[in-house]
Amino acid sequence: MSIKLTYFNARGVAELIRYIFAYAGQEFEDERIQRESWAERKPDAPLGSVPYVVLESGERYAQATSLARFFADKFDIRGKTAEEKLQSDMIVDLVRTDIIPLLVKIFFEKDNEKKAALKKEAQDKVNVWFEKVEALYMKGESSVLESGFSWADLALFNAVNDFFPNFNIIVDEKFEKIHKTISAVKSEPKIAEWIEKRPFSPM
């Protein structure tokens, strides 16, 4: 039995998991359900939410970042030491807990004036956070960790490549280490192959 990942036909919060699978060469069933069918499917989901996975054992688990962390550990891309794992987890949590929720608020806001204010707030906060990340936590040549590639690189790439363009959030050119890391992820052959073949979705 192969791993099965269930989510909507969107990149969203599941794409980090898909990127990890792509990088690791892990085959998986990419089940993309229609939003119209979600109400019917929801009671059967482990915690009533997506994404969730069914492992080779048949056990089912939910919570997107927990799943990504599990697979990052499994495929040895979370960090080589306990402190590196703390560092990579911190960057991932910054993206998933702080940045993406700001963008979700923009997405669902219908009032144009309020939407513009939310975009400015998001851009300002991204600038502050990335200035700190650039100065303190980009330890590798083209990676977050000194030891090399990790799920933190994928999380940054996921935010900058898949989310930011939809909201006109800009990563200032002065953040050279972050840009170098994003470029390294984009040029990774297994990631490039996944991006080329994945189903189209706006976000």
C-alpha cells in the first residue's frame, strides 16, 4: 500500500508535503477532492480536516505541518543536529503560523479598502521577519541550515513561489541569502519536475 495524501485541488497548505515527497522520490497517491464533495467526505477525515495522509500501514493522520515535519524527519531533511532541527522548525513555523494566515485573511476579505490595508500589513511584516531571517538564520551557502538542504528551504520556497505572487508580496532584493535559497530550490531537478507535472491550481 502506497502513501495517500488527500487535499483539495490546490497547492495550499499541502504543497510543502508534496515538495518533500518530490525531493525524496517518494511515490504517493495525490487525491484531490472537489470542494463540493467536502461536506460528504468531512466526517470520514481523521480530524475533520484536510490535508490528511494514509500511511503504508493503513493508519491515517492529519495536520499539515505535523505531517510535513514527520516526513522531513523520515527523509532526513529536518536538520543534522537537535539545534538545526530547532532552527528549521522555527523557519517553517514562521511561514506556516505567521505568514500564511496573513495571506489567508487577504484572500477572504471582500472589501477592497480593507484588502489593501491587509496587503500592506502583510508586506510590512514580511519585510521585518525576512530582515531578521536573512541576518541571523540563513547559515548555508544557499540554504537555511549550515549542513545544507532542509524542509525550511522548501517552506520558504512554498511561501515565495506559491503564495506571494497571488498577493503581490515582494521579497526585497537586499535579502540575497533568501533569494539564493529560493533559486536553489527552484533549480533542484526533482522539485522542477514536480512543478512541471503537478495539476494546475491558482494557489
